[in-house]
Amino acid sequence: MALVDQQQTNGEVVHEKSTLSPDIEETVQGILEGIEDLLASLEESASEYEIVAPLLDEITKATHTVSDPLPKIDSAEFPPYQTSSIQAANGILRTAQDMITKAHSFEEQLVPLSENVWDGYRAFASSVRGAIASTVPKVGEPIQSSAVELGQACFGLVKAAGIVHGSPNDNLRKKELIDNARTACDKANQAISALRAGAKGTQACIDAGVTVSSIISDLDTTMTFASVGSIVSEPTDESFADHRESIREEAKNLVENTKALTTAAVGDQEKLAEAALASAETMTRLADVMKHAAATLGGDDPEGQTMLINAVKDIASSLDVLIAAARMVSDDKTDKDKMTSLHDAAKTMVMNVTSLLKTVKSVEDEATRGPRAAEATVDAISQEIKILYNPIPPDQTASPDQLIRSTKQVTLATAKAVGAGNTCKQEDIVAASNAGRQAVFQMLYACRGVANTAKTPELKEKTLQAGEKCANSFKSLMVEVHLNAKQPSADRKEKLAEESKKVAASVSGLVQAAEILKGTEWRDSNDNDMSAENELMNAANAIEAAAKKLSSLRPRAKAREADDTLTFEEQILEATKAIANATSVLVKIASNAQKQLIEEGKVNATPAMNSADGMWSRQLIGAARKVAVSTQSMCESAHSLVQGETSQAKLVTSARQVSASTSDLLKACKTKQDIFGDGMRRLEAAGNAVQKATNSLVEAAQMNEAQAEDEEIAQRKDYKMTGIFAKEVEAQELILKKEKELEEAKKRLEMIKKAKGVRS
């Protein structure tokens, strides 16, 4: 500025002493005026973003610090630095997008948003330096480069925001702001990508874990349908043997994936990512082929279907643990405890794959199915006990009442196990094994959840020990069932009774622990959420009772056709059973969804009567009652139709009422459900099964009605044709009679003529 002033002064002096021509003087004056305009423009531009100038200085300093390396840090520190850096970059990304939307209408908010950009980049620069220092140069250099570029983009964005704030009516400046904001978004995404590339394997493990968790949830839903023999599948001519080779192939691939994942955990991120994603893909294929294989067993073998689904679910659960262990090892390769956990998880994985192959073999061998089911249950309980003391997620909670209710299922499973051990029937042992596994798993899950709410570490430990003792005692009982199934003896039957008493004692101890946990916070079982749960369970029990009654029905005795196809009455019975079973599954899933909503805190445990949660509970209770009543009415209509006491129209109407009531129940459940959650997916599957079964019954009834009309028309035609044929026969008979009379008349005439000739 001083230089320009000096030039201006000199110009004035020159002008005073100048003897130059007027043209030259005019040119000099023009140059001086141009310089003055330029200076004014620069001063105006500087004042435009003066309000954000301190922010620009700070962003510049932060950008320089990114290039200033920290001392080398252990690689185990990378994940937390990575996470915080990505969070900060995402914050910058959201702020930049917000500035785009507010550039034209809310200019006064641009400066506060600029401060958010600075806060975000300051946090980003601080954490990204740690990420760079805790990884190898090959990964760190792209992170550093993208971090510097993000800083430069933030500088340009904040400067443009300051200019627009000073000139809110300048559309050209607003366009520049939007362009800078988009550049900042791009640079933020590039920085996030560079950071994630540094932990590609870790991210792949997270993604694979989500996939496997989804598979487990889907298998749980499938198992619910399998328990009533209603696995939904398209009709095919395939047999179980058609899937055997595919199962073996995928099981073999999964063992190879296990080896690769264990090795890659101590290698680089690229190999870990490949191994994790490959294992999840193989697990998906294995689960699909197992579901199709189970469906080929048919609804008459629900326990066999449950065995198969249990076997593949065990593999999915162990793979979930293995992937998590591999991720932990990749974060800290020097931790011996984590390495031990990884190797244990790999061994469990291989053991479960071997168990699945044994189960597949036993499905086609009736003589070994029972012992195999008992053995698989013992192994599964042993594995579940191992994770009892694992760190419990803070959101996994349960109430003491839930734990007490879970012990009732253990008691029922114990009675089944003792009965199966005494009869040694294969189907009884399989059923007892499946029921025992489910009961113990639910008990252990509730035990961990309740322990998470314990007031003191001592009480938590006592609760977990009681759960472990209960699970171990039931496992010992199943061991005796397995031994007695292979070699029955009187001594082993006595041993069964002894083990069952131990189970009863351990259940009593667990209930006592739950009572202690109740303390003063115990709530009456008649409150709204408990009433809803009880009503749902009562509805499920009523529907199951109606379905069992249907199973005892037989069509009226009548002559069977030459072929073996089902008669209409048999079709109606089968379709009605399918609806009842599907409805029972739906109500059970709705009950589980209701309990989950309470556990997650989405529904108040003790809502006021007129509150939103209270009204929702009453709506759920009403819907459950309607489902139970309509299903019972449908079963009664089916019974009356089979006995010839009612019409097809009444049964169709009853089936449609079931469909409508289940729709109401679904709507009530969906009101509180996460639309993308596992609970919603299970509800949708159960609702679709009810709808499909109802449509099948209606179609069967309508088809039979159409066939009946066709038969009536044909019968009328037959009657008509029969009358014509009879008249034709009568006419022909009359003709023959007349022809005979004519012949006789001719003969008489001939005789008369002969007699006349003789006289002549």
C-alpha cells in the first residue's frame, strides 16, 4: 500500500513538472485510477470474509499438523483412531451438505455452520495423526494425503461461506459456496475410504458378522415353522438324497474357509477381508441348501426338520464367534488370550461341521437318528455354557420373571427326556432332544440378561453359576438318554431318574436366584405387558389344541377311488391344519416380538391404562383373542364339513376371518416394530404363511365347488341321454315286434293261397 501511495505521489510530482504531451498524461492517469480500483476491490474482498478469518487461520494450522508425523504407535491403537477419524469426517460431510441446502435461504446460519466445519476438522486432524502413526506407510500415506486435501477443502468452504454471509444477494458467490461444499463432501468421502482401507479386513469382518447374524435370525424363523411341520417351500419332486452332495460340498468349503480365516487373522487386511466375506457367502449357501433339504422331509417329520435346522444353526453361531475372534486378533496380534480364543473358535467350528454331517447321515437312518439327536444336544449345550461368562452386551437384559418362566420349559423338557429315555423310541428321543436344546438355550439367554441387571458383582456371579449348574445337570441327563438309547438297561433307567432329580434341584436353585434378583422392583404379573404376553401365549395354546383336535379327525367312510389322490375332505383337513399351524407360529412370533420390545425399552414395562403403550397392549390383547376365536371357529367348521353337517361356504368364511384377524394382529405388532429389524421379518414370514395356507383352503373349496357343478351338469346330460336311449330301444323293440307280426301275417296269407289253389 505504501508503495502504491509512493507511486501515486511521484505521479503527482511528475504531473506537476511534466512537459509530456496530453495523451501520455491521460494514459498515466488511467493507470493510477486502475490501481486505486484494484486496491479497493482487494480491501472489499478481505472484509467480506473477515468474520471467518480466525477460522481460516485455525484450519490452516490444523492442516499443517496433519503433515507433522507422530512417533510410531502400536498397530492395536489403529481401530479407535480410525473410528474417531471417520466419525469426524462424517460430521464434516453432514455439515457441508447442510450448507448446500441453506446457501439460498438461510445465509445467517452459514457462519455457525462454518464453526462446525472447523470443530469437525480439528477433531479429525487430531485423531487422524494417530491413525497414520499406528499403521504401515503403505496405508498411512494415502490417509495423510486425503486428510490434507480435506483440510484445504474445508478452508475453501469456510471462506466461501464468509463471502456469502457478507454478500447474501450475490448468486454467483452462492454458486461458488455450493461448489466448495461439494468438493468438501468428495474429500471427506475420500478420507473415509482411505481410513477404511487401512482396516479393510476389520470392516469385512463386521459386514460378514451382520450377514451371519441375519442367517441365524432366518434359521430361527424357519425352526419355528419346522416345529409344527410347516416349512414353507415350493412343491418339488426332489428328495433329501438330492441335496446330500451339495450339503457335503458346502460343509467342506466351510472347513477350508475356517482355515483361511484363522490364518488371515494374523496376516494383512486384504487376506482377512477375502476370508471373512468368503466364509459368509459359504454359510449363506449352506443355510439355503439345508432349508431345502429339510423341506423335502415333509410336514410329517417336524422333528427331523428341526434336527437339520439346529445343526446348521450351530454352525452359523460358531462362525459368528469365529469371525469376531478373527477381528479381535487382527486388531492385536500379540495378545495370547485372543489367539487362544481364535483357535478355540476354529476347533468348535470344525466340530460343528462334523456334527452336521453326522446329522445328515442319521436323517436317512432311522436307527441312529435318536442317539444322534441326543449327542448333538449335549454338544450344543456344552458350547452354549462356554459363552455364559463372556462379556454381556449392555442392551441384553431380562427380567427375573422371564428367567423363572424359562425354567418351566426346562422342567417340561426334563419330563420329555426321561420319558424318551424309558421308551427308547427314536421319535421320542429326537423330540426330547430338540425340546431340551431350545429350553436350555432360552434359560441361558435369560440368565445372562438377568445377570446383567444384578446390583452387585457377587449377585451376578451367583446367578450365572446357578444357570451353569442347571444347564450342566440337564446335559448330564441327556448323556444318560443317549447311552440308554444305544444300549437300554434297567440300571440306566434308574440313572435317568437320579439325573432328573438333579435337574429339578438345579432349577429350584435358579428360581431362588431369580427371586433374590426381584428385590423390591418386582411387578405384578397382571400388569399390561404381562397380560399381553399371557394372552398371546393363551391364544397360541388354544390354537395348538384346535390343531391337535383336527389331527384326530378322519373323513367320512366311503368308497375310495382307484388312485391314491387325496379326497376333497382330506384336502380340507390338511389345508385347515396348515392354517392352524401357521397361525400358531404367528402368535408365538408376536409374543416374542412383544417381549423384545419391552426388553429394548420401546414399550413401557408398566404403562398407564390410557397411555399410548397401555392402549397398544390392549389392542394386542384384543387381536390375539380374535385370532384364537377365529381359528377355533374355522376348526369347528372343518369338523362339521367333514361330518357333512355344514357347507363349504361356512368354512371358507371362517378361513377368511382367520386371515383378517391375523392381519389385525400383524398391524398391532408392526406399530412398534423396526421395519428393517429381524422381528419384522419374522412377522412378515409368519403372516405370509397364514395367507398362503388360507388361500390354499379357499382354492380347494372353490375348485371342489366348480367340480361339483360340472358333475351335476354331466349327470343331467347323462339322464337326458339315458331317456333317449331307452326310447330308441323301445322303438327298435316295437319294430322287431311288428316285423315278426308281418312275417306271421305273410305266412298265414301264403297258407290261405295254397289252400285256395287246392280247392280249385
